[in-house]
Amino acid sequence: FLEAERDDLVRPGETFDDRRRNDSWTASLGYRIGQDRRSLFEVIAGWTDGSYERPDAERSYDGVVGTYRSRRGAEGRARLEVRAGRDVLPSAYLDDDFYVSNQVRARIDNAREARIALGAAAGLFLNEYPTGASERDDRIVEGRAWIGYRFVSGIEWRAEVTSRDRDSSVDSLNYDELRVGTTLRLGI
């Protein structure tokens, strides 16, 4: 759950799913080729009927959702992954029960066998909030780059820089963000 510090976000103790009714459903059909770390092609398309309710209103969304993902790489070489999708997600803002997110993402990183880890990722997110009083639209552009050191398989230290820019039709929700940090990644 989300502990809210702002009065326009989900209330403390309330989860996003508390707003979604039990009669919501999603049906989808997909196709996938390849499942290893080097290559993958996946397409999933479907229809969702999501009903949300609040004490003061009942809202719903029904429409197309789906994802496309493609990954290519070769043993000992860089790997490129591209994703695109459309989804309906619960909103953290009280005025909006949900939002429709259209997104495109790309990522490139070097071979997992290399001691030095290098990579970059970028994304474009077009989010529509159709249920709020403002009927706002957000455009989010983000980029990330990292360098790291792989000690052994599954243990990696990274230094990262991330930039994120949100341009919203509601001026008070615009922001530019730059984060720099380090992480220790442990994997299986």
C-alpha cells in the first residue's frame, strides 16, 4: 500500500485494488518465440474491462491493451531490447481512478559474461487520465545509463544516472528529475 503524504493521493492504508471492483476482467492472447536471455519475440493483445468505484462516482474503462517485446543479442555481445505497450493502471491520485499508459522503451547492455557492466535505457510514456476533473495528459521521457562491476555471476555493483521529465497538462504536476546513485545487485 501507499502511505500518502499529499491529500490528493491514495489514502493511508488504502491499496490501489481497493478501488477496483470484482467484476473487472482482462482477456488476452499472445505469441512468443524464444525464451532464452539472447533472443525473444513476444506479442500480447487483449481487451480489458476495468470497473472502478468510489463513494462519489462509478468509473470504468474498456478497451484494447497489449505489449510487444523484442530482444536480440549474441553470446558474448551486447543485447538490445525494445518494448511497446498499452495498459490500464490504477492511479495514485484521488481524482483519477485509473490511467491509460501508452509506452515505448528501449534498453541496450553489454554481455552478461563481461566483468564491466555497461548499459543505457530510454522510455517515452504517454499517460491519459480520463476520469479526473482535469482529464489530464502526461508525457514522461526518461533515460538511464550505468556502469558497474560484476564480481561473480549474480553479484554486481553499479553506478547509475537517471533523468526523468514529466510534462503534464496540469502545470503543478510538471517536473524534471536527475538522480545519481549506486546499487549492489544480487541475483539468482
